[in-house]
Amino acid sequence: MFDKVRVRFAPSPTGGLHLGGVRTVLFNYLYAKKYGGDFIVRIEDTDQARLVAGAEKYIFDCLNWCGLVPDESALHGGPYAPYRQSERKDGYRKYAEQLVKNGHAYYAFDTPAELDAMREKLKSAGSNSLQYDHHVRMNMNNSLRLLPAETNTLLKSGTPYVIRIKVNPDEFVQFADMIRGEMEFDTNNVDDKVLLKADGMPTYHLAVVVDDYLMKISHAFRGEEWLPSAPVHILLWKCLFGLDEMPQWAHLPLILKPDGNGKLSKRDGDRLGFPVYAMDWIDPVTHDIAKGFKELGFLPEAFINLLAVLGWNDGTEQEIFSLDDLVDKFSIERVHKGGAKFDFEKAKWFNHEWIKKLDVEHYEKRVNEIFEEKGVSVTDARYLHQVMNLIKERCTLLTDFYTQGIFFFESPKSFDEAAVKPKWDEGKKEYFIGIICQFEELVTWEAVSIEELFKSSATQKNIKVGELQMILRVMLVGSKTGPALFIIAETIGKEETIKRIENALVVFNGAFNK
Ligand code: GLU
């Protein structure tokens, strides 16, 4: 039926890109790449009232950051251009008219006031559905009820109208979902959705079907929230192009709140203190910033990895997958039907795992930016690489490179005096005064020789070496944290080590001799 796998991600540019959206992109991408197919990004901007400035660019920036680059899109072009539905506007009407001609759709001239009145009437009659459907359509102002001559007069006089699908009652719409299996919908619950609006723009329902057909889409992966729209889409496929041409549907499970109670929303992220968008999203009207995973310090490798396993696994205990691994291992059969709970602690665990494997040269620029944002300029790239390799095991977020590494670039501004005070005495003070001279004379400034000298001097003076090491650490770092002590001394260099001991001695002397 289809010679090639062709999948599409079809976002409406209405705001930030939720992690569920990125997971939809990812599953589309993996499926396409696994089967040597094409991954298409089509911008669904037919609802012009909901468009948000900058949202389309933002979507492409997010995909670029994630490394999920489309083969065809509004940005990248391709043989089925244009890939922005507003630019395809003129092509949709003929399909809507064809449906009217074949009796599957009709013109509806109802004004907003008439529609309101219809709903009010249904409400006061105690109806639990306020839909425009087979129950009400014969009482409304449309071409099903009007005489053909009346309809023609209205059309000719330029009366605004929409085209609605005519859903027959008492039928079942069926399709096989790749994740959920056989699905069946009772048409009694499906309303006569608008297909073409009064301004000539198609609605999402018509546009999505026409474009999936014209762009030869073979598989359509989308979020579970689109399942209620599926019967309308299937009916349109049936009436317009035939079910043999229809893509295979896969409705992906929702990403749930951490407690499993409903879909994860931006509000949950705000409430619980974690991002739900891929990248920072600045609302162009309110200027509110919604935090993104990127800016928080996530690696795209980790972000992709954690999204892949939200609702999928490869059947083993493996949790860490690169994008190439995922292309290799992905199978739609192993996508779960049920929603997947989002766990931010687990998300951070993935990032930590990926940071441990970090290719420092690849991330030098980003880490440099993080230092710059804090007002620290790092000019020596080799030194930065050395530091990054030393501390990457200790970093969960990219931003931790600053907190964990700043002391390699700047002397501590304060010291953990509370840690040092109980261990401080005249003997220790003399020890450190003495070690300064010994360090000055040390020829090979390497961790092993520094350690040897430090320890032998402690033994000679009969002072507990553990206590001295803790104090030296506070002197060099400011706190009791950081990687191996003598590696720190080696890395910052002899002169700087001595300078920090001297500074600390002044501070401790002042603080502890009161
Ligand atoms: N435009 C829809 C959205 O905003 C796409 C749904 C679909 O993939 O069919 O998510």
C-alpha cells in the first residue's frame, strides 16, 4: 500500500513544547529511521486565533537541540511543500465541497446567536450533550433542512457559512490502533464537526486528513488526547480517499503527573518545581518564562533517553540508550497502553548517567556559557577540559559544573569555618605555616609527591593526617566537597595552593583566636 514509511509530527504553534510532544516526535523519528523512512514536520496553523508568535521557531529549535532533525518540514523544505497548512489554504475547499456533493457534509449558516440558543435549549431540556449532531441538525439553519433553492440563495448572497461533516447515527467506526489494538466508536457520540470555517480555512480535522493523504503519510503517531477525534478522521478517510490509503494510527499513552493522577501539565511542573517544556519558553504577551530542560542543565542525550523509556522498554533491564541504540531497538509493540508517570528524580538520574559519559570537548561551549552567565570568564580551554573531566562524576545537571568547579577558577570567597574550628589548634597552625615552605621547595608538583610530602610532614609532627586533609580541603575549596584533594592541589598549581593556604591562615587566625 505504501512504498515507504513516512511519519509526521504535526504541531500547532500555540506555545511551548511539552515533553509529551517531544516524546511524540521521538517515537515518530525512531520509527522512520528504523524502517529507512522519512520524518516530516508539518505546521498545523489553521486555527489562526490560537497562533502564538515565535512558537514555530521555538519548536524547530527544540527539535534541533534534541537532534531530531526532520527530513522534510516548513523549515527544511521537501517535495510536498508547503509544510505549513496556512500556506495550503486554497487546496482544502475542494475536498470539503466534494463531501457536500456526495452527501457526507453540508453547509451550515447558523449564526453564533443561533448556536447559543440551540445549546441553551438543549441545556434546559436536561440533555447531557450540547453537540451539533443528528439530534439537532434538522432544526438548524443548514442545507440539510433548507430547500436547495434557499441554500443557493444564501450561498449566492455571500451569507457566511461553515461546512460540517454529516455523521450518521447508529453506526460503528472501527480501526486497528498499533498500540491499543481494535478500537470501536459509536457514531451516536460523534458530533457534526466543522470541516471548513467561514473564513475559508479548514479546521484541523479536514486539514489533517487531506495532508496526511497528500503527503503520503504511512503511520500517524500522536498523543492519546487525539483519540476522541479519530472517528471523525476515519469517516473522512472513508468518504474522501478510501480506507486502504489511510495511515496506520498509533495513539501514544499520556505522560502522567508523578502521583499518576491525570496528565502532566505545565502547572504541575510549576507546583512541583520542575520543567515540562524542552527549552525555556517566553510567553510573547505576558513575558512569563516557563523553564526548559535545556536551560536547567539537561543534556539532549539524557532528555531523549528519559522520554524514550516513558512508556517503552526493550524487554530487558537496560535503561540507558543512545539515539542510535533506540533506532536499533525501538519497536512499537513494546509501547505500553497505560500512561507513564513522570518522575523528576529519575529524570535527573538519567542526566547524571549521561554527564558521567560526557565528551567534554563537545560540551565545553555550553559549560563556558554557564560560567559566563555567572560572571566568570574561562579562557583556557584545556584547563576547562581537565576540570570538567575531574568533576563530571559529581554533576547531575550541566549547571553543576559551575557549583562543583568554580574553585578551580577562583579562590574561595569564604571557608567552612564551622568544620575547621573544632580541629584547629596551634599545632595545626604551625603545621600549615611549615608546609608552605616545604611546598615552595617541592620540585615536581604532582598529586603523588604533594601527598607524600604532606603526609610525611604530618607523621613527623605527630598530627592526625585525616584532620589536616580536611582542613587543607576547606582551605583550597572553601568547603568539605570536591574531588581528590591532592589532584585539586596539582590542578590549581603550586602558587595558587600556597596562596590559598596563606589566605585561609589569615582568616582562621582572626576567627579562631578571639
Ligand atoms: N495539530 C495537532 C496537534 O496540535 C496534531 C494532532 C495529530 O497528530 O493528528 O497536536
